[in-house]
Amino acid sequence: MKNSQDHNHDESLISPILPTYARLNAEFVRGEGARLYDKDGNEYLDFGSGIAVNCLGHCHPRLVETISEQAKKLWHTSNIYHVAGQEKLAKRLSNLTFADSMFFTNSGAEAVECAIKMARRYQDAKGHPEKYRVITFEGSFHGRTLATIAAGGSEKLTKGFGPKVDGFDVIRFYRDMRKVENHITPETAAIMIEPVQGEGGIRPVSAENLQILRDLANKHGILLIYDEIQCGVGRTGKLFCHQLSGVTPDIMPIAKGIGGGFPLGACLATEEVAQHMTAGTHGSTYGGNPMAMAIGNAVLDVIEDEDILANVRNMSDKLRIELMKLRKRYPEVIDMVRGLGLMMGLKLKIDPRDFVVAAFENNLLLVGGGENTVRILPPLNITEEDIEKAITILDKTCQDILKNNSSL
């Protein structure tokens, strides 16, 4: 028990939660589709989707029904037993992708950790234990564990958490990925890249550059890892972003959208790589629990039954056109529009935090990013009417910014 004399402050002003987020002043209590409602009943249009997590919006009826039904049956057993939902979801993802095998996790960072272990284990099994290093790229984001912040490499992520976990070579995000070959050494095990950088400012990798990386990996006997945690699960108009190029990886960590808001991730791999992850080499207490598997399968059901990928392609065309018009109207504020599908970014001439706050004050939720960018990540089942409303709010936001900043 704490003694009240131990505290010389007003406890009502201090939160027991670590102050690791610069939170906006809102507390949401209810969600429906692309809308969130705060405790005072104010309505917000959500074009952040919990940072690309709520791929089907808030409280999709099929997901609500799935959670309710599964909650009456079984939540957790442990991976020391068979989980039927894992077999079902794994077979479906395998049929839809390059992968032969996978491991289910609770988060994206865990999926990336699994990918790193897979790459090292593969090289060791091939008689090359010296190959343990992974080439990654400036602007990347792979998670918040000690290994994944080292993989991202930025000072913002790593400062104060040294020494950095060894094994990552963070290099430039090249326009011409042929230059990556200069960084491959006898210790290189893999190249890891996001086909579209999210946190890094919505920077897509061209199909040509993905092919260059694939060829380099083949040439040097190393693995190619695609981190599709943010850009996967329909966000770009294909189930997975790299399918736009047809250039496949050896390993692919996923998360976010696959759970539709419920914590779920996976690390997908070819049999050539996966066969070396034998009993005891990896594990998870909660990963792949029956509840998560029921929801993951329901997300795939909805994507298929409601033709979500076609909606992404159609709505992304409209969104891009409207954002380009916005850029033309407000060149003092918006420098560039970039991205794929419903993973769009506005590169700004102002601080993105200021833009996010201004949009929030107009009841539109956006997400900041690197390279002076704000991310626009609506639900994949977004409607034309909601896009039009978002554009109207963005227009007003640009007007407000110009009105309040005479230097622009």
C-alpha cells in the first residue's frame, strides 16, 4: 500500500500511464463505420483507422457477430494444443500468397522479430552462421522492441536505449536500388523493406526496384523480407502490396488490417525458409489464439464477400484526384500527393503535427508521418460520400492554416 505522505502532488493531475504519447484531447467512447464519437457526443470522420488497423471501419457487423459468437465458445488454449482456426486461416493466406507456412503473433513487432529469427536460422541451417545481418532502409519502421528499433535505426526510436542491438545495416532509401549491392557483405543474411514506407512518409518502392532487390537476394544467397504490416491486407488495392508488382519475398510479416482492430499478426514464409523453424525454435503464449483466428478469418470473409479490394481501387482513384485538386488550390500548404490505394500521404510545407491538429479541430482524424507528411488511411470500405466530406474538411483545414499563418 502506498502512503499518501509519499506524494506531494495532486494525484488527480497525474496519470499512472507512461507519458509516451503526445495525445490529442479526445476520448472516444463509440465507433461506427468511418466515424468515432467522443464522450460528449461529438462526431469525427476517421481517416487514420487506428494507424491502418481498422480496415473495415469501427464495429463492422460481421466482426461484432464473430467476436460475440466466439466469446461464447473459446478464447485461449495455448499453442501446446492444435487450434483449428490457425489451420483454416493459414491455408487461406497460403492460397492467396507466395507463402507455404506461417507463424501467428499478436502484433507487427512480434511478426518482424519472427522474420529476423527466420532469416538467421535459415542461414545457420545452410552452413552460414556468419550471415546474420539485415539490410534495412532509412525512414523505415519495423516496431518498438529493441531489435526492431535497431532495424528502423532512426535516432527518434533508438536514443536512450543503447547500445543498439547488433545485426542491422540501415542504408539510404535509394531511388535506384542497384546501389544496395554495395552494402551486401559476407555477413548479410537478408534485405528487409516496406513496399510502401508508412511511418517514413508514404514512400512506395517501384516494381522495378523490388525486382532489383529480388535479383540481388538471389544472386548473393540472401533472403528478401517485405514488411507489409501497414501496406498489406488490401490497403493498396491488392491483398498484399507486392502483388501489384508480382515480385515475391521469402518472408513477409503482416499485422494491423488482418485483425480488423483485434491484435493479430503473422509471419509468412516459403517452405525453403520455414522448414528450419522446428519445435522449440520459436513460440508465443497468446499468438494464434482461437478468438484472434476467428476474427482473422472473418476479416478475409468480408474482404471477399463485400468486394473490398474493388472498392479500394475505385475509391482510391477518387481520393487521389481530389487530393491533387487540393494541392493545386493550396500550394503554400501541400507540396506533394503520394501513395497507393487507400494509403495516401500529403507531403506538406508546414509541420505535419500542426496539420493533424487543425484537421482534428475540424473533426477529421489523420496520422502524422516522416518527411513532413500526413497519412490518409481511411477504412477500406469507405464510401464516396465520406471521401467528399473528408475533402471538404481538408479544404477548410487548409484555409484555416493560411488564415492563421501570415508567413505562408
